[in-house]
Amino acid sequence: MTAVAPEKPGKVKAFLRLVMIEHSVFALPFAYLSALVAIDRDGSGRHWGDLVLITIAMVSGRTFAMAANRILDRRIDALNPRTRNRELVTGAVSVRTAWTGAIVSLVVLVVAAALLNPLCLVLSPLAVIPLVIYPYAKRFTNFPHYVLALAQAVAPVGAWLAITGTFSGSGPAWVLGVAVGLWIGGFDIIYACQDVEVDRRIGVHSTPARFGVRTALHISTVTHLVTFALFITFGQLAGLSWLWWAGLAVTAAGLIYQHVVVTADDLSKVNRAFFTANGFIAIALFAFALLDLILL
């Protein structure tokens, strides 16, 4: 009996898997949160269509970033047992297809920015620069995770500007942006702990590779303590009430969980901490904030 070869995924499906489109859940809720606080302050109620454009800009920007990251890192990925099955390494997605997806995503981002307002259009290149620098960061700095933090911090600020069209009064968005960036940078340090030995062997820079897993986990903990302090500050600046603080209690539990289950002696639960806990934090905190804005 002849064995039937498994069906290869289509180009679009393979590309979406390449860029891990589902991981938009990490930063997108915070862009919505920033936009909703701006809408609440504006009081006109005329900005709901802008949320669609913000969604398009966020998803396309992240898709561009992930595609560029995978393209630039494909030779490094081939040397790492954990990443050697990624689509550009195996050939499931060609470099040409990846570049096409990246360019289309970039064009969509710029068009969405232009449709939002002139300020977003003018600043759209500044949003892209950190996304392009990040893949190179691991080649020259032991702290590439904080370059990623800078790239992610753009989302809440950009969403605020999308609603208001001005920097005036945007303080809460900047605080939230730094908080989100450090949150993602902090758990990127945890994620990089999986690759310490490989990174050292092939010359990839990271905080765990430079300082060791135990010290890197301490650095991640401090980073998340700063994140939590900034979430508190954002709530105060945005005038949120007890539902936000209840959401922060849930967030604290999620942060503590990931730092408890991942230790220097046991990295087996890194994926659980990275995907499950952080996805839960993003959605839960947004849900509590949304209820706060609607009900109180």
C-alpha cells in the first residue's frame, strides 16, 4: 500500500504560520486601551471607525516585523534545533513569498496611517524603524529584548495619536507604551533562556547568553516590577477606577505565575509562561479596563 504524503499548506496559510498572526493578541489590546481612553477624553463618540484602521495598522505592522525578522534570521534559525523547522528554513515559505508579504504589509500599514490622520502618516516610518532594527540587535548587543520593547512601545502611542491627531495630552499613552514594551521585553528574556547554549555557540547575543539564565531571570523580574509600576501610573493618569485595579491584581497573578513556573533549573514551562500567561494578561487587563470605561 502506497503511503500518502501529507498535504503541504497553501502559501497564505504557511505565511500566516510564519508570522504567527495569532500573537497579535499580545500588543493589540493595549493599542485598543490607549485608543479608548483617548476616545473617552474626547467625548465626541465619532472615532469608532478609527478602531478598524488601528487594527489594520497594528496587524500589518506586526506582520511586516515578523516577516522581516524571519527573513533576516533564517540562517541563524537553521543552526538552532528549536527553530530549524521554521517555514523559511524548511522551504515551506520561500524568501520571495516572505518579502512579498512583508512589503504588502508595509504598504497596508502606511495606507492605514494615511487614512487615520496626517500625523500618523508622517510618523509611520518612525514606527517601522525599531521593527527593522530588532532582528539585527542580537548581532551587536546583549540586550536585544529592550530593542523589542522599544518596537512594542509604539503601539499605544500610535493608537492615541490615531484618535487625537496630536501629542497634546498624550502622557498616559507614553506611560502605557513603556509599560507594554517592558512587559514584552521582560518575557522575551525568559523566552531566550531556552537558547543559551546554542546562542553562545553560534555567536548570537542575548541577556541570558551573556549573564546566564539565573541572572537573566532576575533581570526579567525587575523589568516586570517596573512594568507593573507603570501600569499603576497609567491607571492614575487615565483616571481609571476600581475595575482597573482589579485587573491589575489579575495581572500581578499572571506575572507572578510565569516567574514561578520558569526557573533556572527548569525551563520546561517557558512556552506555557510565554503564550498562555501573557495572552491571558493582555486580554484580562483590557477587559477590566473596558468595563471600567463603560460602567464607571
